[in-house]
Amino acid sequence: MIGTDSHTPNAGGLGMLAIGVGGADAVDVMVGMPWELLFPKVIGVKLTGKLSGWASAKDVILKVAGITTVKGGTG
């Protein structure tokens, strides 16, 4: 389902594949135009050992995001 605002998480909660879009994209879909989804390159990360000190899983995620950047996620 293509949704806007609160419709997207509500549909996802019902078990649908729900993708949130802006208003212009939603209008395009409602009039029958095709809609495409670009996705970033998939990478694999193998973690070993334990986190130490104040480190958390979020720190690992932010580090990987910083290394890979978000360039290429639009357009």
C-alpha cells in the first residue's frame, strides 16, 4: 500500500507492506500512474566480540551509516 501520514504505520500494523510517500506521489498512484522504488545497495556486516563500556547497538548502526553515507538514496 502506498500511504501518507498516519495511514502508512496503521496499514503496516495490519500486516500490509506499506510505503510512506509524499502527497504528489500518492496522487500519481491514485490516478493509475506507475510508481517505482529505488533502494540502496545491500551490504553485510559481521560483528564479533562484545561491546564495551558505554557503547550500544545504536553506536554500531551510526558508525556503519557514517561509513556508507546516504548518497545514492534519492533520484
